[in-house]
Amino acid sequence: MELALVIAVIVIALAFDYTNGFHDAANAIATSVSTRALTPRVALVMAAVMNFVGAFLGTEVADTVGKGIINVPTGQHGLVVVIAALVGAITWNMITWYFGLPSSSSHALIGGLVGAGLASTSVVLWSGILDKVVIPMILSPAIGFLGAFLLMTAILWIFRRSNPGKTTRGFRLAQSLSAAAMALGHGLQDAQKTMGVIFLALLTTGHVDKGDGIPTWVKISAATAISLGTYSGGWRIMRTLGRRIIHLDPARGFASEAVAATVLYVMAIGLHAPVSTTHTITSAVMGAGATKRLSAVRWGVAKGIVTAWVLTIPAAGVVAAGVYGIAHLILE
């Protein structure tokens, strides 16, 4: 039974990784597609490849997810906790995808871990959640908004006397690079979260020790799952991020992607924090759009997105707690 549960955890974790890919494909390419810097198919191929590469750039976020959120019990009991956390995260991903809301797959996973941990009376590492989740969750959107606003303001001033047609063509080309950087950051952040969950399952059954690194096969499988998910698309959320918040031009698309990608790299490599790529790019889009005029941003759509952000961790946690209750009765 324990071996079967380990296999089930790995399969469900990779399924979550796949849903993360198509749910968050919009993060990297929505702005580039909406400004016609890239065609949808080319953008998806590029994003899938860069997601795969990004997954191998570090394991700091995976270590935080695998060791810094909850202390999972050993054996079969621990595996049931991890399964419940994953199902909670996947359920919230599918709900927000259906309604076209760019919520955070990362926070859905963390909410699932906390909800399943509380339901199973596991030790939840609240200090680690505060330092590595809550504070970065607040900081990354704020920095994304302000950074994109300032960068776009600087671009408007620098290119104020330039030929509009040439400038637009130049920023379309620059957007190809910024979109690739964003996709690389997405792989660096989000593929590692799945690696951390699989590591957590292996840890509960003694297949790895807490001081071990992430096994190579875990890295390859997580990178493959998220890149395949990205390639399959995510058009509902892409429409929201690329058009419904604000109609972007190439310069604003470049500014938002460049700032968001920078935030992802700093948070992953510098602070080892599993931040939301969705929150970061959405806030950056709002910040770049606000330079046109504040009323240009559709704040009603933005309000719905922020509501989904606030609900993500508790909603995924409640679902995970319910799944744990059912799974505990059946499997234990």
C-alpha cells in the first residue's frame, strides 16, 4: 500500500505540475501575444522550452516547499497528507482556470499543504510560512507594480522624441526577449514547487534524507510536466491577462515582463521564496498600464483578480482538509 501511495503522490504531483503549466502559461506570454510581438503558437513553444530550462537553474524553492512549510508524518499517514494537499491545489487551479482568473498555483499548493497539515494535526512551520510565503506574497506584487510603473515612466521619457513606428517595432523585438526571461523565471519558480512536493513524499517513506538534494529524475519529470502543460495553452486566463486588464502596447508589455522576471529571479535565487508568478506579472501589467492613465486599467477586473488572490490559500486549504478527512477514512 505504501509503494502504491508513493506512486500515486508522484503521479498527482506531476498532474498538478501540468495544470500549473497550462494555468500559468499566460504569465509568460499573454502580453507578448496581445501586443502581437509573438504569434500564439511560437509563444507557447518558446515558453515551454524556457520553462523546461528554468526548472534546472536551482533547487532553493524546492527545498523551501519540501522542508519549510509543514513537518509531514512518516509512512502511509504522511503520504495521505501530501495527496490531500495536492488534490486541494489542483481543485482550486481548475476552478480559477474555468472562470479565467489568474490566481496563484504556488499559493494553492501552499494552502493545500497547510490545510492538510492542520487537518492531520501535523506540525505547520508558521515562522517559515511568514518569512518565505506571506512576506514575499505581499512584496512581490507591490514591487512588480511600482517597478513596472517606474520603468515605463523612464521609457516614455527616454523615447519621447523617437519615431513611434520604429520604437514600437523595437519594443516588439525586445518583448520576445522579456517573454523568454519571464518563461525562464516561471520554470525556475513553479517547477521547483512540484519537485519539493515529490521530495516531501520520498522523505516520509525514507527514500531520501532531509539533507539530500533533489534527485535528478525528479527534476526531469517536473520540468517535463510543466513544459507540456505550458504548451497545451491556457487561453481563458491569457485573455484576462493580455486584454481585459488593459490593452497593452509593446513598450508596456516589455516593461511589465522585464520587471516581473527580475522579481522572480531575485525571490528564487536570492531569498529562496516560492512567490507567485501570476501575482507578479499581473501587478506589473497594472503598473505599466497605469502610466497611460489610472482609468486605463480596468480596476473592476483587477478587483476580481485580487479577490481570487486573497481566497487562494484558505480555499485550497479547506478543500485539502476535506480531502484528507475522506482519504483518512478510506486509506487509513
